[in-house]
Amino acid sequence: MRAVASHVRARRPGVTPLVWDDMLRDLPEDQLAVSGVPQLVEPVLWDYTADLDVHGKVLLMQKYQRCSFLRLWAASAFKGATGPSQALPPMEHHLRNHAQWLQVAGSGPTDSLQGIILTGWQR
């Protein structure tokens, strides 16, 4: 990740790569902090479940902040991400997920969450 992000930043100094945070979640804080990655990318915390663990996401945001990530993003979905073959999106599921991301935003470290990226998955 560091090699790719360094290449992008060298070629496009004004561009900061966003990365899905599942690539970072399980790394120990000390390794992540000294990896150089926090200075190169901005993590996108994602979870499309209807029963989002708000407290767990806040703790994850705090971990990333301790590792020197200055800017964090969240990702929700307006369709897809709930099964391989659906004719219509389960609106209540997605609305609950959106509302819970707003709870995360209101409970997390101040000014670290830049916004919520709204995704739509298609198969």
C-alpha cells in the first residue's frame, strides 16, 4: 500500500488516495503508526450492515487518529451490499445504516471524519 500510495502522491502531489479500511483494521497500532501509510492515504471506514456497531466504529476512528491519520471517511450504501441477487434495495436496511453512520459521526473524534461516501453496489 505504501509503495502504490507513494507513487500516486509523487505523480500527483495534490491527490490523496482513499483506501478501504479493512486493509488496515487488524494491524497493530504500533506497526501502522510507523509504516508511513498514515501520511500517504485517508482510510474509508465501511460497514453496510443494518446493525452497525457504533461504539466499535468510534473506537476504530480513535485508533486511526492515534496512528496519525488526520482525515477519515465513512462509507454507506444506498443499494447492493445486502445479497447477490435482489430486485429492489431493502430501504429500511440502508436507512438504518445511514442513521447509524450519523451517530458515529456525532460520537467520534472531532473534525476527523470528513464525510460519508454513499456507495451503490451492482452485480
